[in-house]
Amino acid sequence: MSGGAEDTNSTGPGRSRTVAVFATLAVLGLVLDLWTKHAAFDPGFRPDPPKPIAGGWAMFQLTTSFNEGALFGVGQGWTWLFALLSLVAVAGVFFWVFWLGGRSSAWLTVALGLILAGTLGNLYDRAGLHGETYPDGTVRAGEQRYAVRDFLLFTFGDPETPMPMRYHYPVFNFADVFLVTGAVMLVLKSFQAEEPESEAGDIEEPDVVTRPASSPETEPSDPPGPPPAATVS
């Protein structure tokens, strides 16, 4: 029966693989984000000079910056609020994957795995687990810094334009990359038409023209000729 097949698939090897993909993306993404942040914020790190890309229309630079707000620097100073929202997002991702059937779609599995990796990476920073403190000479010198570590900087503009006058994209990190990628994937998924689920017994059989068992399979014979002439006895 179709119901039994659906129950088997919901706990079968196919769903186990999608859960493994989800967990692998989340763990590897988190490790990559934290490792790159650790390398960029090493005390011996020095920002690189900008490197030209695409003939100088774009410039890339490794630098260091702390973000006490959300993505793109929105809401500076509200770190605690965004940390709370991150916890809600983590719970929402797990609920979507394991209770709302997110693992039934490979596309959703990848998107949610990336979102979880990015959320956990920035939550780690907002909780102050990186151990960074405010530098000497500032009002809060020596205090724990509850902020996200960013280090990737891109600027855009005409190659002849002086650097201060070019467009500076907000400094970001790999957690932000994962979050934006996962969000874009969810948006694209929302435009996909839902396929109607067929129930058992709803499948219509194609029309088949049958012939009676007694019908001949060959072309009809020629019509009978005139009756034979009467014989004289």
C-alpha cells in the first residue's frame, strides 16, 4: 500500500542521508567560520593592502572589524537581542528539519544546514566566547567584547576613483556568507510550485480499447455474393 511506502521512506536510508548532509554542512560550516576568524584575529595578523579584482573595478582586502549589530551592521549595540534571536533561529531550524519535513527536500536540507552553520558561528561571537576584549585607551578597556568578528572587505568603483570615495561593502565573515546563501535558497524554493500528492486509488488507468473475445483480429471479409441459382431436380 502507498501509505506503508511513505512511512518507510520517512525513516529509511534516504532520510538518514539527508540528515547526515544537514549535520555535515552545519558542523563543517561552523568549523570553517571559527577557524578563519581565529586566524584573522590572531595578534600577529596585519591587514593586507587591497588587491584588485576584475581589472580594478573591485578590490579585496583582509581586515579586522567588530560588529555589535546584525548583518550589514544593522542595530549596533543590540548584541543581546540578536543573540536571543539567534537562539530562536537555531530552534526554528531544527523544528523545520525534524518536525516540518524539511529533510524531505535536498534543497531545503542544504539551505537549512548553511543557515544553522552561519547562525551558530555568529552566536559564538555574540556570546563573547572568542575572548576578545576592548583595547587599551578606550572607555571600556579590558571588558569582554560581545561582538561578531568580521574580516572580509570588498570595495567597488571605477579604478581611477580614490579608495575613500569608492563603495565599501560592509565587512563580513563566512558565517554571513552561509546565512545569505541559505536565505537566498529558501527564497528561490518559495517560488517553486508545489507538486500535488496523489493518494492511493486516485491514479487513473489509461483508456484501453478492448474487443470482444469473439471478434476477429483480421479485416472483415468481402460481402457475400448473390444466392446460388435454384437447381432443377
